[in-house]
Amino acid sequence: MKNKRYIRLSKKMKQEELGQVFGKSGRTISNYEDGSSELTTSMILSYCDYFVISADWILDTKKAGVP
């Protein structure tokens, strides 16, 4: 959960802006970040492609830091 927020903020993006990139609402992005909604496989891949990161990093199996 922390990594999703970290990567978005590192790019100086608002939740609404990232939501537009993925065709989701800012509230949906917020839900992903706070853990109240789980990422689908397609959303995990979208995060990985957009931010050029690995799936294990976005899923918090690697700790926050430079991806």
C-alpha cells in the first residue's frame, strides 16, 4: 500500500491525475493506496508499465525506495 502512494507522489501526481491515466476515479486510486480495494492483475500491470516498476515492488514485497 505504501509503495503505491510513494510512486505516485514521487511523480508529483494527484490521485485524480493518476486516475485519469488509468481510467479510474481519484477515489479508486485512494482505495488502492489505503488498502480498502485490491489491485486487479490488469491494474498491477498498468502500474508497472506506467511507472516502469516491477510487480513485486508495487505489491509491497520490496520495501519503499527507488524502484
